[in-house]
Amino acid sequence: MDSGYDIPQLYKRHVFACYTQRPPAHPRGSCGAIGALPLWERLGKRLEAEHMPEIGYTASGCLGFCSAGPVMVIYPEGIWYRPTTADDIDEIIEQHIKQGKLVERLVMVFAK
């Protein structure tokens, strides 16, 4: 949308990671219940250690794909990832966040 205004962007990229924690027997599941928290802790610590103020990081509530978790999304690209290991987090940081390249093996693809 072109508003005609030149509005500076706060971040070059903004990462949202689902922190929802439902009980293990919940029918929708949750990212927290299947191991997301250590991944997001690593992500936050790495971003902080790398001193990247141009990258925003927000702990979010449910992103709506509970059974696919853990899930995260990076804007402005709108790329959804499903990392499952600390190495996946490192790869997303190095490839996508730093270099702007997709980590194709971790991208969530949605059918239309």
C-alpha cells in the first residue's frame, strides 16, 4: 500500500516466534508443548549477542499452526519456518536474517 508518506521502518526484519504453551493433551497442541522454548531462547540470545538492532524479535502468542510447531515467521518477507533444533536456529540467523537467503528445507509451504 502506498500511502504517499515516507515512513521510516523500525526494523529491517522482524521475527515473531510462538510461545504458546498448552497442556500436553490439548487437541490443538502448542509450540511450547513440543519444545519451542529452548529454540526461542537460543534465537533471542544469538540476536542479542550479534548486536543486530535492525532485527526485531517478538515473543508471540499462537500463530495459528499449532500442530505444525514450533513455528516462527519473519517479516517483511512473510516467510514461515519450522525449526526443530538449535542448528536450525543458527542456520536461519546466518542465512535468512544476515544474508536474506531462504533456508528452504525449513520453510513451511502452505497449499492454496
